[in-house]
Amino acid sequence: MDKSRSELAHLIDEWVFNKRDREIMADKLLDGLTYDELADKFCLSPQRLKVIVKRHKDRILSHM
């Protein structure tokens, strides 16, 4: 991804409709949190987070 931080934040806000998932995507893509850090923060398993990130990352990439 070669978008600026603000462009990426806009894409997350525009194409990720669930508030929790927007926070997850911002933490992962903008702030670089690991799956373990996200798991602690959101009380989800790292495996579940990988599914969430992949699904939304694919959607975001399709609109770049």
C-alpha cells in the first residue's frame, strides 16, 4: 500500500462499516499493532482478527 496515512484512514472510514472493525483496521494498518496486541485490546483471538483484517483489507485494496 503506497497511500498516505490520511488517504488510508479515509478508505477505512469509507469502506469498513462496523465501528469495531474500523478500529481494528486503523490499529493494524495505521498504527502497526500486532495480532496479539489486537487480541488483547479487542478480546478476540488472533485467528479471528486475521480473518477480519483480510476481509476488510481486500475491500480497501479494491477501492485504491
